[in-house]
Amino acid sequence: MRPMDFTSLSLAALLCAACSSQPAATWSYEDAQGRANLPPDQAYPELFEAVQRGQLFTDQKHFVDALPKRDPAKIRADYLARRGSDGFDLKTFVQDNFIESGEAQSPASKPGASIEEHIDNLWPVLSRSYSQVPQYSSLLPLPQPYVVPGGRFREMYYWDSYFTMLGLEQSGERARVRQMTDNFAYMIDTYGHIPNGNRTYYLSRSQPPFFAYMVELQARIEGDQAYGRYLPQLQKEYAYWMDGAQTLKSGTAAKHVVKLADGSVLNRYWDASPTPRQESWLQDVKTAEQAPDRPKEEVWRDLRAGAESGWDFSSRWLGDGQDLATIRTTSIVPVDLNSLIYHLERTIAKACETVHNTPCVQAYGQRAERRQHAIEQYLWSAEKGFYVDYDWQQNQQRQPLTAAALFPLFTGLASTEHANRTADAVREGLLRPGGIATTQVNNGQQWDEPNGWAPLQWVAVEGLDRYQQTALAQQIGSGFLQQVQNLYRKENKLVEKYDLSGRGDGGGGGEYELQDGFGWTNGVTLKLMGKYGATPLTTRP
């Protein structure tokens, strides 16, 4: 699907989405010559399965990022013709037909460099420019340069990028912030949504919707005209998340929308494809095998929806809180997602105000108010004193405290009373020496205890500061900053996640090794250092 042309549309037509949710574009990709560019599991499915099941590479992402040397259809036909012959060697066949993606790279650190110097030196290393990509590549082209997280993550990711952009702005890289924002706007125009990352195999899902925050960041740099410029894309993203809401019956769900018993409409994470994730194919196949009483397609969609959440994986999404095979992401209305869509609605209203479209301002303002009311009704636990997720299939709140409880504070929808009670609960249940814990469950999943993640630290700090809980905000931010600095002193690197016990170690768990780089850690670290200053480096206890 080619980018949509807005030149023939009037401003009024572009703003009409304020009155009704428009169907989002279907996800697909054609190369510059109009040829369908299929993800690897569809382009050569038999070969793909043989390679992934045979574990030719230790990381399942390695093969889906490999570049075919010739037409995938011919590679597939050749494989089918030769695979049963004497002397056929799968590894040799792959080497002959693909250019490998290479090993995950760890950026070099200049001896004695401060963290600020190290991060400034990393930005060029993590920058990419692919306005055109090689034929048959799984990489999706983007018109402007961009920054990747690092390590095995060689493409631009959606929600990662907002926190990376905060650091770019802190480093004075304002032009790159604009380029990144334009890339995300381009993807909305081209695919109807922002995919998980700019790869063909990510097109069936998105990630936590931070585009409105990117626009807000750009507006802080250049002024409110940025809101008007990105208004069409803000509305298109909203339409993607709300697709199907108008025809939904109470007590049912479709795609990303859920209509509850009283008619309230909230959102969930969802993926358009009920198949194993290509980049984690074997893990997903094995997980479904461990749930023989469930349709495997149901398990796979819930795993994919968990990947869309960014919390892949966490006890938040598990039926029993422990076993990944009990995952039920699509049955859960998450507090963080709905808080972000509330912010999206508020941002669209702000953008409409800048172009003097009063009906649009009123329409999106009313939607935000309705969502705020529904969040308070379904996602606030008066008994527990904090925000929770809601299981719409079982018609009950999910009880555990998680860092997602702070998103209503981050987006400003919480009342002062609820914000203060949430702060008390977080102080009591999630505060750790190295910052704020993701959950209180230790089950080996990477979005659980004892790991802490940079984006959640920033959400906590900003949300708590917003409600004058400055002491707790500083305790979280300074604790995490100390953790980052301690590991940097030991190993001269910034990593994807951290063990918050205070020992100065990187985090564990997950489907791959701990990654170095690392985009969102770089961004949040710079913001925290700007806010609180560098803390003294300490050695491991």
C-alpha cells in the first residue's frame, strides 16, 4: 500500500475523523516497484520452519532479518525441490541463499568517558538511514534518518523511540527529533498505523501509542504549529485503535476495542495475526504446545498482543501469574494503554484548537472525558488504592500492583486523591534501591521482578512530579540513575534493563541475552541527569 495523498483533500475532510472513527488501512507492504514484499514465514514457509525449528541460529530473530540473495519464490521452489535429496545440507543452503544479518554489536566505549560523553558518542553509532532498502529485505524503508535501540535491535521501534527522542533533545539533536517524528507520521500514512518496528514481520501490530507524546515534544521545540501539522496522522492513529467500536455490542470485543456491559468503550492490545511471532517462532510454538486445552491460534494471538504491549512478557498477562502458557492478553483492558489513548484524545483536541476547528475540539474532548470516567469506574480499585487492569471476559479487576498504575498520573487523568493513594501504594510495594519495580512477581519473565526498565522510571518520575509527589519521584529517579552509573562504572555500557536490587547488575530473563546500546536507557538517563544531576558512583556491595 502506497502513502496516501492528501493534496486533493480539504482541511475539513482531514478533520472529519473528529466526528466518527474511520476504518484504519489494512496492513500490507509493497516495494518501490509495487511488488508484494511478504514477511519470511509467508515468503518461504517450509524453509522458514525448518531453519527455526532446527535452531540454525541461537537467536530466532537472526534468520528473519537475513537478506535473500534472489527472489524468495525461487528460493522456496529450489528448497522444496532439493530438501529430500541425498547430501542436502540446510545450513549450506541458507548460506548460499541469504546474507546473514550479522551478530549483535556492542558499541565501543571510550576509556574514561563520562556517561554523557558515552551517550553523545553513541547517537551516530545507533543512527540509520534507509530511504531505500535492498530488494526482498524484511526492513521497511523510512524517508528520514532514525535511531535504533542497539544490539540485536537494528530497526526503529515505536515506543522505544519516544524515550530515545527525549535524550536526543537533551543532547541538542533537535533535527533528529523532527526526523523521527516525520518517520512515524510517514508510517501512519503508509500502513494506517505505526507498526511495532519497521520490519515486514511487525506490520500486524503496533505498540503503546506514544506518537502524541512525540508530537508534544516537537511542539515544545518549535511551537504549537507542530500540532496542526501532525493532526491528520494523530487522527489516523486514533482510528486504528478505535476501528470497530461503532458496531460493537456490549460485552464483546473486536480488534483493539472492548465494549463493556454499560456501553463504555475501552481498548486492549491485539494483533491481526494468530500465528507464532516470526522473530520468536520456536518459543511461541513450544508455548502453545504447553497449553493443549487451548486453541494454539488463541495462544499465539495473546503472545503477539503481549508483544504489542511492550511488556513481553509479564505476569500482568498471565492467567495464573506464573506460566506463559496461561497468557490471556486480549482478555485484559490495560490501564497504561487506555491512559495513553486518553492522552491521544486530549492531544487531538489540542491540535484541533490550533487550527480553529471547534467541533473537533469538542468531539475529542468529550471522548477523553468518557474514557476518563470509564477508567475511574473500571480500572480504579478503591479497595487497593491504586489503578489496575480489568479482565473484561471475567468481569473483574486484576488485583496485582504494577508500574502501569502510574500511567494515569503520567497522562494527568487521575484525581489528586487517587494520585496520592497510588503514590502511597507504589512507595510501599514497588520502590526498590534501583528505582521502581515493574511488578511484585518474580517468575523469570523480563517484565517482572527484579527488573527495572528506563521508560517506566520516566513515567513514574513525571507522573509523580505532576501531582507534587516530588520526594518519591526523586527517590525513584535518583535510584535508577545510581543503578545505571554503577553498571557503567563496572562494564562501560548502558543496557536494556536493570536488576533493581542495587548491586549494579543488568536485568535477566526474556527470550534473548541482555542487550547493550541502549536507546531508551540513554534517553532517560540524560533526562534524569538533567533533572537531578549526576549522583556519586558507588561500587557493588
